[in-house]
Amino acid sequence: MRWGAGSISGNMTRTAVLALLARSGPLSRAEVAERLELSPATVTSVARKLLAEGLVREKGQVREGGPRAPRVGRAAQAGRPSIPVELVPDAAHAIGVQVAHEHVTVVLTRLDAVTVHGAAHAFDPSLPDALDRLIALIRTEIGYATSRGLPLLGAGVAVPGVVDPETGTLRMSVRLGWTGMPLAALLREALGLPVFVDNDISAVTAAERLYGPGADRSDFLLVAIGQGIGLGMVLDGAPYRGAFGAAGELGHFPVLPDGPACSCGNRGCLETQASTESLLRQARETGVVAPDGSLGDLRAAANSGTPDALALLDRAGELLGRTLAGSVNLLGPQALVVIGEITAFWPHLGPAFQRALDAHLIPDTQDTLVDVRAWDDLLIAAAAAGIVLAAPLAAPRQHG
């Protein structure tokens, strides 16, 4: 694994070590140092602190130079024994929250990012008591953890919009209608535990970097296509957020000069043509589905071979493929990961997407891996819990 310059110091070193142990199981300190390209002394220091906190434990004893452990440093060259360390998954838990336009999903995950409990709840961010409703849902999950004696590190909250990751202030969210809200501070005060807030796509991208296949890639793009369209970027091993935390608003890339109005205030954005929300709107307007039809109805129409439904999805696939080809040509990633509710339509939309992508990639980017994944409704909330792991925290403590 290669991390960007300056991205694996301090608390990020701690995070990287924990995530590596979560993915790979027990490893010697030398193996950890080699895989993360850290000095043995740094890993030894981090491991000592994690052992003291009870987040990792020693497991058995092996000798450096064995079939799994490379010989690194003088101790390894001398054949001295090295004791592997492993994660203690139940030693700490985190609450993850996805705040969306119509629902809030709250999950509880272990230290290894495995979800142990979670549910989605109806939510209307426009109501006067929306924040109180959000606080109550998180308190319920805190109560679940407390009743079972599960130690909590804190809560991570993922929201659509522009977030200041340092303060957890939601600077602007068109979808939620929240602007200039110090969300992290408000939730910390109400809940009495550490709370960290980030953009939803940034949270998923960070989780991919820590726990997913992206952990082995120094450069990748992650595009999430649902009601909105967002792009997460990891470049040279480090997440790229832009100067104001607003990088990755791919949904607002202009594709039609005279297109329909977008929620951002502009016209002809990609989001007005290829998001699931826009596909449903177009399907209703053209009679592909009834005026009150659903995305399920659109999928059924496509599955039955309805020409207008297939044409609608084909056009969306072409626009997405062409736009993402431009992103790949610009940034040159090793992989492009596609997630979101749109993947339910991939059997019909995917061929046009791939044709457009292939047609517009330059020779040097044609080997970019495209990884399309089935959508998991708990994914963003679970990724939000990962925000907690990546944040500077004290040792885990019990909240009651």
C-alpha cells in the first residue's frame, strides 16, 4: 500500500495500522512496516499504544524470515522472534449515520468495520424538529450499544453537501436545505460523545481506501450515482477534497447548454439527465411509467423490453460514460468504482456506458479497471462509522 506524502503521520498512522489489521488479520510489526512503508520504530510505537488501549493484542509467536514475514531490520536479520499483533474487533464500536433527503440510516459497526446492527428511518430535513429527530435516532443506537456493554468511540455522520471536515460544519446542502449548520458541534453537545461529520461520498471513498480493494491502489475514482452524482478521488495515495471541500460535484458537470434547471441553480447538469431522480422524472414525463410510478416500475419496463424505457437508460449510460471518460483522462486513476442505486439498472444502462467510456478514453487510460458494485442500502452509514476511526480519538470508553 502506498499513502500520499504527509497522509500517514500522527493519527493517520494509527488509522492505517488498524485498517490493515482489519483487512489482513494477524501481522508482525515488520510486516506492518513493510506494507505501509513505515519505519519499524514508528510501527513499534503505534503498536505499543494500541496494545495499551486494548484495540490490538499479541497472538502466538513466529520468527522473522518465515513463509509470511519478510526479514526487515537487524532484529529480523538476527532471526529474533516477533510476535504478531491482531485486531480486537469488539474492543471498540462506532455509530454511523447517513442523512438523506427522505431517510436516515443508523448503524453500529465494530472496529473492523463489520456492521452489527442498523436500520433506516423515515426523515424529512425540512421539518422544524428535523435536528431533534436526528438526535433521537442516534440516541436510540447509543442505547442499544450501552445495553449490551459495547464500548463506543463516537459517531460519524455522512451528509450530502459541502462540509468543512475540520469543524464538521455543513456549509451547504441543496438536498437537505441546510446551510451554515455547525452539525458536529450541535450533535456533540446533545449526545455527549465525539461526533464527526463529512460529505457522504468522501466518507465512502475513505472507507474504500481503508477497508476495500482501494486500499491496495494509490489512485482511484469512486462515483456514486443515485438521487445525486458524486465523485470521490484518491490521488497519489491521499484523498483529494479541493480547496473548500467541494471537489467531486460531478453531478453538476454541464452536459446540455439548454437543459433543464438543476437544484444547484445552473442548467443542463449531468444530474438532471442521469441521476435516478432525473430518470424517474423523465420516465413519468414521457409516459414510460405512470405519473406516480416508481423506480421499480421503470426497472420493470426496461426488463420487459419497453423501447422508450431502454432508450432513456441507454442515453443516461452514454452521458455517464462520456463524462467519466473525461474524468479518467484528466486524472489517470488505476480504477473507477461505480456504486449507487443506479447499479440496479446496469444490465440496461451498462452497455451504453461502456461503449461511451471506451470510445472517449485516450490510449494511456484504456487499461483503467471499471468496478461496478451492487448497491447496499447500509453502505454510506457504515462508511460514516469509518469517519470515527480516521479521526483523532482518545481511548475507547463506555457511554451510559
